[in-house]
Amino acid sequence: MQGYRPVFAWALMTLSVGAYLGLAISTQNVATKRVFLPGTTTHGHYQIELACNACHEDFNGVRQDACTDCHGADLKRDKDTHPASKFNDPTNADRLAVLDAQKCTTCHREHVPNRTGAMGLSLPVDYCFHCHSSVADQRPSHKGMKHDSCQSAGCHNYHDNQALYESFLFKNVDQADLLVDPKNPHRLVATDNSDLQLHASDADAPIDLLLRPIVEDWENSIHARDGVNCRDCHDVTSEDERDRTWVNQIGVNSCKRCHEGEAKSFMNGRHGMRLAVGLSPMAVSDARLPMHHESSHKTVGCSACHTPHRYDTKFAAADACISCHADQHSLNYVSSKHFELWQAELSGNAPHGSGVSCATCHLPRAEVDGEIVVEHNQNNNLRPNEKMIRSVCMNCHGLEFSLNALADPDLVKNCFAGQPSVNIDSAQMAKRWFEEKESKRQKK
């Protein structure tokens, strides 16, 4: 009997481990799923790494549509230079043999930190060579250039080249560093509904809350002006839609009843991506970027920036950002020329739209269905940063100055306090290319 004890102990241990793993994979408590992580997750996805089914099928690989469900609309809007459809063409079949560009995971593998670089790229940076090895024969200007330099700042991007196409570069070459009338586009603002104005005496909050200062804040807010009462936000409907219950702390689901577009774009960015897959809001303490210690207890939702009951968009545009972010770029903002312009606008000493807040660049204005709204996906134009050129930089600056500034890492760190020390030749190369073509055409 004694000889069976080791076997029994081993079997018991195996069953215990198996039970734990089975519980971990099936439980709704996502923290226990951490045991299944095969490696460190990229900066872009680490927040949702415990929502395994956001990307994976049970006991299977990564779903291609998991990538396109999140990134497909952006790629379409950005006029993706290398869509999967390009490689569905039979004439490109030989290229798929060396680089299967129909699948996102060919270039973007997760959980392999030892070979993952900027923007989640897990291929060697000279991968352009596979299809463009003869580019120097077609473009003499590219002779001597290495294939690992294709994605150098201001040259080429794999997906979004809207600010780098030759025709666009040529159209905007030789512009002044600072445009004649630099201004941020005016966003859509609520119409005057003063006839709907509510007052403190109209507040329908529970009686024990009516004497708090937040009622006065609400009375002076745009919500009260437009007839939005307390319960319009704080009452939550049950799943069967039979009951409505007051909740003190509301989330994005309450806000999106009226602000659907803003809520959707917010959940597409890193601030709100956890909410999009059913996880709790992002905690400031979980950020991989430097943050102020005194803000580590905060979570990121609508009210984190839009101060509850005041809904002060001016506070949300800058002060809210620098109250959390403690990286060099953010810390140097308050000593930058952009900050001076923002303060001048706030004080009334400069025209509306002439100031540059954090939101001016990172939550840019965008045209949707003929209206100017605020893009709440703060990461949308950061990777690669040339995406900022058309939507932000060129509202105030010329194209070449913008390319040079964004390509200068030191200038980015000091929040653009000074002139670029980098010179990107892309626009001048495009100019020479088109002028040579025109010269040859005239000689015929």
C-alpha cells in the first residue's frame, strides 16, 4: 500500500493543477487568467490582455477579424496602402510566398517581446525588401538607400501615407513654417436652448444630495441649460427595462446615451479600450507611461477629464491631461510656446481657436457628416506620428516644417520648444521628381 502513496500524491497534485487551470480559463474573474499569458503583451494591447476572447478563439489561434474589428474602420478611412485585397490579386501570389500580407499576424505577433519593435512590428525592419528590391532602378533618387530606412520619418509607412504621397508633398512644398492665419477648426457647439434652462430647484436627485455644491455646479453647466436633469444621467435601467435605479457613480454607458460618437471613439483609444471589451476602466496606476503618483488612484472614464457636473471643456483640454501624465513631453508643455498661446486664448487676449492645448493635437477636430466634432481616440494620430500632419499640424504650420518637427525626437520631448534640427527631404524629392517629369514632357 505504501508504494501507491507517491502515485496517489502525484495524481492528486495533477488533478489540483488541472482544476485550477480549468477554473482560470472559465472564470469571469479575468485576473486568474494571467497564468495563460505566454509572454509580455505590447503597449497597444496590454490593457486587454486578460480579455483573451477579444483576440483568441478557445483552444485556437488569433482571429483575423479580431484585428479588423478594432482597426478595420481606421485602415479604410486612412486609405490603407497595403490592404489585404491587394494581395488577393493572383498577380501578387508569388509575393505571399515570402510575406503573407493578407494576415495581420504576419507582421504583428503578440507575446514575443524579444522581437517586437515600434508599433507592434514583429518582423525585421527591412521587410520592404521582399517586394521593393528594385526600387532604385525605378527611382534613381533612392539609390544607396538601405531597405531598413524605408520607414524613416517622413518617407514611407506601410498603412497610412496620406501625408506622404508624392502628389501631396509636391502640392504643399515650399510653404512657410508658420501659416498666415493659424487656427484650430471650430468644433460643433450646442445651440442656445436657454428656454430649457433648469435651476437648482428643478433638480430631481435624491433629497440627501440636493444641498451639496455639485447641484450649483450642475445648475451652471451646459447640461442644466439644455434641460438635462440629474436622473437623465444617474438613473440606470435594468436589463429587462422594467426598473430604473439611481447610481452615484455613472460610466460611459450613461454618457453615450447622448454622446454616442464621442463614446465610441473614446473606447477605440487606449483610454477607453478596456471598456470596449467589458473590462473595468483603465487605472492610471496601470499605465506604462510615466504618471504623477498623486493621480495613481484615478480611473479613466468620461468624468476623469470632464469634471463631474461642471463639464468644463477648457479644463479637459489641457489641465486634465497634465494632472496625470508625467512624461517629458507633457511636463514641458507648460513652458512651451503652445501653452503661451493657449493661455492667451483663455484670457481673451487672443482669438478663439488660436491657442494650442493638449487636446488641440491629441484630440483633434474631425469632420463627420458635415460637422466638426472632437476625436476622442487620443491615439488615433500618434502611430506613426505623421498622421498628425494633415489633421493637426497643417492647421498652423507648413508641410516641411511639420515633417521636420515630428522627425526630431528631442523637439518632441521638449514639446516643440525651438526649431527642428532634422531636415526631411521628402517634399523636395517629390518636387524634383515632378519637375523632371514635366521637363521631359515638354521636350517631346
